[in-house]
Amino acid sequence: MSHFVMYLIVMFDKISIGLGFLIGICALFTVIALITKLVYEPAVRDSRYSDENDKEDAKRAATVAMKFFKPGLIGLIVCILLQMFTPTTKEAAVIVVVPTIINTVGEHEGLKKLPDNMINLANDWLVELKPENIKNTVKDATDKVGGAIDKGKETVDAVKDAANSIKDKIK
């Protein structure tokens, strides 16, 4: 894989952001041109405008608007399509890495056993997560804690008895 391809993979998210910016600009030009066309086109046909200069100005504005509308619309469509088909950095990494991993696994016998080992490990973990196994584990832990608490109480009682006997000897 060349350095340029790796650079592109890393930059795909920024390319997508740039395309989003271009989509916004093209959409802005398209909407402004469309609004201008819709505002000035009726003025060309309206008989209330008796002044020919006003009609000419309206006609020129509608013509200029259409000069911006068509390229803006084409740019908008092209940028949307480019953004739709530009993968994210994560998707591009998967596109490049997964076939390499699959080809590497196919060439080595030791790696072919890896999926089976992973499945067995997941199976063992799922068995441990069964509700009855969790209940037994919690019960065992509770019994151990209870036993430790009992031993702690016995130790406290023994220390109290020793302290009392020392007090009796001192008196």
C-alpha cells in the first residue's frame, strides 16, 4: 500500500467535511438563483411595468439567475454523489485491512484455529453468565464474606477477652 493511499484513508473524514461545505455553497447558489428567477420572471410578463427599462432589468436578472441555477444544481448533485460514495476513515480502513487479514489467515494453519478458539472462549464465558451460575457464584461469595465476618467477630471477641483479662490483672 502506497503512502498516498494511507494518506487518503486518514483524510477521508476531512474530505467528507469539505464535500459537505461544497454542498452547502452549491445549495445556497441554487436556492438564491431559483428565488431570483421566481421573483423576476413574473415581472417580465406583467403588464403593470410600462417602463421597458424595468422589464429589461427583470429579464436580465432572471437570465443571470438561470446562469447560476444550472451550475449550482449540477454541482449540488455531483457533491452529494461524491459524499455518498466517499467512505469514512473507519470504513476505508476496514476495506483495506479485512481482505489482508483474510488472506493472511488463509495462508497460515495456526491462524485458522484462532476463530475456533475464540468461539470456544466465548462459549465458556457465556456458560459462566448463565443465571444459575451467577447465583451460585454470588452465593459462594456471600458465604465467604459471611465466614470472614464470623472470623472477624471471633477475633474481636478474643481481643476484648484479652483486654479484659489484662485490665483484671492490672487492678
